[in-house]
Amino acid sequence: MSTKCTIAHDASFHFYQEMLDDDHVYLELRTTQFEARYGHVVIPIPVHIWETIRPLGGVRLDLVDKDDSELLAMVDV
């Protein structure tokens, strides 16, 4: 059973969160060059991938003050 919760993906990337890790999101890139040394990794993110994941990273603070009935009403629409 996978513990990955997909946020966005296509054939060249997988952007996801681990079910038991509320502090991180993960970006898996396929066939991408990278530079690594001890304690340091540089991964170039192709623009089409960045443009796909960029709008997904924000926290919805506008929902903080809503109670359960208001949230359920938004989902039922």
C-alpha cells in the first residue's frame, strides 16, 4: 500500500505528500540532471513542471475561520 498522496503528476514528475508527514511535500523528477555533494543537492526544475505545481503550494488561510457546516456546504455545491 502506497503512503503517497499525489498533488500533481505527469510522465516526467510526481509531486506528492507522504500520508504521515505533514511537514514536507516531495517532488520526484524523472530523467533530470542534478548536482550533488555532501549536504547539498541542486536539481533543475523544468519550467513546465514549475508552472504546474506553483499554484498548488499555497495554504488556504481563507478557510481557517469557517466552521464545519460552512466547509461541508462548500463541498456539497
